[in-house]
Amino acid sequence: MNISNVVVAICSLLFIMIGADKFFPFMEPPCTLMNSISPIIWKLLGCLTLAGGVILWFPKYRKYVAGFFICYMLFFIIVHLVHGTYDIGGAASMAVMLGLLVWNPDFIQSKKVQTNG
């Protein structure tokens, strides 16, 4: 198992938790934007994050999904700050982890197999 898979697993689990929380609020404290966003859009955001948690496991789409959700997280960090709320820690940490998946530095890649010849 390489570090990349661990980062994918953490991000995927967080996406599934965040997405499910849009339908069945269980995370405390609740998102401070919950009352500022239309319930329909709130549910669509839940579906989007649930889908992201699943699609992130497909290596073919991983960079695209991670790149999209970096923008998604940065957008909602800005929305929180504009509304004067500061519960942005989760979004900021997710953006950093997703950035690692897009950048894919050597330390998170699996060991390269050397061939002779």
C-alpha cells in the first residue's frame, strides 16, 4: 500500500461523510452555511460530494476529480469567509490533501520497479 492510496482513502471517507451529512445531519457542529443555502442546492452538493468520494478511487479520473474538488473547497472557503463564518478547517485540509493527489510528488507514489536492461 502506498501513501497515495491512504490519501485517497481519507479523502473518500471525508467526502462520503460530508455528502451524507447533507441528507442526514449528524456532524457537530453543523455547517454554518446550512441555513444560507437553498435546500435543493444543499442536496445537490451532497450528491456531488458522495459521487466524488466514489469516483476518486478510479485512477483514470483521480486528478480530474481532485482538481475539481480543490476548486470546490476553495470556493466554499471563500463563501464562508464572505459570510463571516470560519468553520473552514475541513475544507482547507481537504484542499491540501487533494492537492497532493493532483501534484503526486515522489513521496506519495508507490515504489518504482527497476528493470535490468
